[in-house]
Amino acid sequence: MARRRFLQRPSAVGGLVVVVGFVAVAALAPLVAPDDPSATSWSLIRKAPSLLHWMGTDENGRDVLSRVIWGARASLLAGVVSVLIAGGVGVPAGVLAGFAGGRTDAVLSRVVDAMLACPFLILAIALAAFLGPSLQNAMIAIGVTAAPIFMRVARAATLDVAASDYVEAARAVGNPSWRVALRHVVPNIAPPVLVHATLAIAMAIIAEASLSFLGLGQQPPAPSWGSMLNAAQRFLTQAPWLAVFPGAAIFLAVLAFNLVGDGLRDALDPRDGGRS
């Protein structure tokens, strides 16, 4: 039923097609990229898009299309790994806080409130600067910074599920708390967590691009959409294509993940059955 609901939404299906396209391009980058993304040529500096170089060349004569294709790897990897880190930290903490309640819930909630008091991107920049500039450290910074939001989502879903009759029945027959949490609570909070994870990937892609733009993410000469925008800001009037194509890639990837997330939310929401 959820699959049918999802497929009935053209925007969600279109977003999924774009996401699959980006993943395929990133996975097959060595095969589909026309040139070496790091190969320079002083005779091809800032050449406009042409049949030879579809997206033109950059300030070092490197093929922009090849760098955009290889940059998809960094952005998608950062999005997925950051969300896995955030979910691995935030979801167990949220389940523990919502199911245990009492002092445990109070302590964890106050820690989350303190982290959420600082803007997401500011905290990610501070943590990435502390860890050092690299793609790995940027993923860790984004994942740790996004973990409190996952904790909030998991906690809210756990409180809702924990008040259900089947959870009370499982407790009444003598199941220990850990068994009730693993067998009855965690599987039933998966839909909202999955929806938020899809939307969080889009947020993580933007965060990785922002960190790379500031020099805290993927380091040159390795390609990254954010670092390409950073280099392009010096040539916006002479070579606007240097900013247009990586910016368009970020826009399309983020839009596609948001459309997929919206589609999953509607498809997995049982209260949407009447409207469908």
C-alpha cells in the first residue's frame, strides 16, 4: 500500500529518478567522466562550454563536467554517511529517553536542547574547524550536529508508540523493557525516522557544500561541489559556468531528496489513507 501511494505521486517518483541518476553517476564516475577531473591544461583555462567540454573548463583548465561527476561522490557520500552517524547516535538516545522517561529523559532532553540552541551550520563549522579540514571530519561534524534532531524525532515517535495498547499488553505479560523496546517500539518508529533521514540527506549535502566552500570539507584538488563554488566566486563575470553547473547539481540533488522525503512521508502516514 505504501509503495502504491508513493508511485501515485509524480513529484516523488520524479525525485526518486533524479536520486537514482545521481547515485548511478557517482558510482560509475570512472566510466562516465569524459576526462581526468584533476588533469590541468594551460591551453584550456576558463574555456566556455563546447562540444569538446560540455560544461567548459575551470581556472586550471580542468573539465568541469568531470569534476561535477566526481564531486557527486563526495556530496552523496557525505550526505549518507552523515545521516548514518546522526541516526546511529540520535535514534538510540531518543528511544532510550522516550521509553525510559523520568530522569533519563530529562537529562538527555536538556543535552539536546543545549545543542539545538546553537544554529546547525554554525555548530558544524565549529566542530569541523576543531577536527581539521577534510571530508571525513566534515562528515563527522555534520553527523554529530544532526544527531539531536534525530533524537527529537525518535523520542516523539517513541512516546507515541509507548502509549499504544499493544505495548501495554507486551508489558503486562511480563516482557522486560529492553525486549518491548526492540520488538515493539523500534520497528514502529521506523517510518518517521526513515522520512526524516531522507530529508536529512538533503540538509547534509548543503552542509557539506557549505563546509567545502569554506575550506573545511573536501580538500583540493579532489573535486567537490562546494569547493568548486568557492573557486568560481573569483570568476563570476568572466566564467559564470564555473558556478552555474555545480550550483545546479546541488539544487537538483537537494530538491530530489526533499521530493522523495515528502513522498515517503505521505506514503507511510496511515492518516493519509482517506485522501489517497
